[in-house]
Amino acid sequence: MAVLQYYDVILKPVITEKSMAGMGEKKYTFLVHTEANKAQIKEAVEKMFEGTKVKKVNTMNIPGKKKRRGAIVGRTAKTKKAIVQLTEESKEIEIFTGL
């Protein structure tokens, strides 16, 4: 298991209709490192985005899809998503404003 720093945990935000609807309830969705746990995700969000306080973190492991090319069968890479709920007095995350 690799030692993860807080800047290695969050890979990119997920921008979908469902994740944008959750922003009204202060829920933000991110793709995260597959070996990151909830405590590491909480620490990374609070350090990367000033003024945020995390209330709850939900994670989902997404297995890779089967792909084939001729007779060769393989899989795409597995991923992990995290839905981060902020507290009521927390600031909003700036990268999502204006979308």
C-alpha cells in the first residue's frame, strides 16, 4: 500500500446532472484514489479547499468494465467515487461555482 498525501487522494470532480443537483444540499462528488479511505478523503477536502468542514463521506468502488478486441478479453481500470457532504456553516467549494 502506497503512502498517500492529501493532494494524491482527490483525482478530479465528477460533473453530471445528478452531482450538480446534489450541490444544493452541499454534496460534492469526486473521483478519488482507489486505496484512499474515508478519513483520508475528509482530510484532503478540508486541506485543499479552505473554509470547508466535512460532515460525512460516502464512497463507492466501481469495478472495471469488460472490453474485448477480437478474441482478447480484458477490463478497464477500476475507480472509486466519493460523495462528500459539507456542514451547514461550511463555505462552498469554489471549483463548482459558475457551472
